[in-house]
Amino acid sequence: MSFLAEYEDLIQDINEDIEAGVITTNDYIKVVRKRKTKGNDYQPITDYYYASCQPMVKYSEMRVSEVLQELVLRNMLRK
């Protein structure tokens, strides 16, 4: 699956969580990124977890609004 399709899915999932009241745009979530590859400094977002979950992989905490902004921007750049 391409990052374009993955990002569209992540954007949809986050928006559904917001609409359901599970998270808000001001909340922080745990973001998992893919490792850097040669010649590419960007680490794509691969998944996210709610603040109450403890992923078993390396993650960073980001505000939901910032995650959405990054996903939408990167998604637009790929089209």
C-alpha cells in the first residue's frame, strides 16, 4: 500500500475519532513513524495511539491538530 493511501486512511480514522468524541484536535496522541531510509530525512507516520495506550515501539507525542496538518500536507504533496 502506498503512503498516499495510508495517509488517506489515517486522516479518515482520526477524523472519525474526533467526530465520535474519542479525541479532540487539542488532545495529544502517540505517533509511530517509519524509520528513515537512505536519502530521505522524512519519517512517515505509520500509526497512532491514544494517550492511555502504551505502544511497544518508539513513538512521539503530538497534538492531534498537528498530526492532521502534517498528514494532509504530505498527502497533498504526493498527489
